[in-house]
Amino acid sequence: MLRATVGLADPREALAKARAAAHRALELDPHQPEAHGVLALVSGLLDYDWPA
């Protein structure tokens, strides 16, 4: 995910992978705070419809 934020990787692809990894982590431990944080970050960067 860091590579996407500094322009070294395709952001949509990297954030999609981060989302998938966070969902997998939550399947293993639903109380893991780091995974919830990643999902919040991905949601804010990728899903939110920012005004133009």
C-alpha cells in the first residue's frame, strides 16, 4: 500500500490487494485493529466519492 501512495505501484491494484488482505485478516481474527484501520484507509482512498 505504501508503494501506491508514493506512486511506485498502481493505486487501485495495490489498494484492492490491501483490502483483500485485511478481509482475510479479519476472517482469522475479527478483533484485529490493524485490519480495521486498513479497511478504513482503503475505504477513504478508494471508495469515497470525493467532490471534484
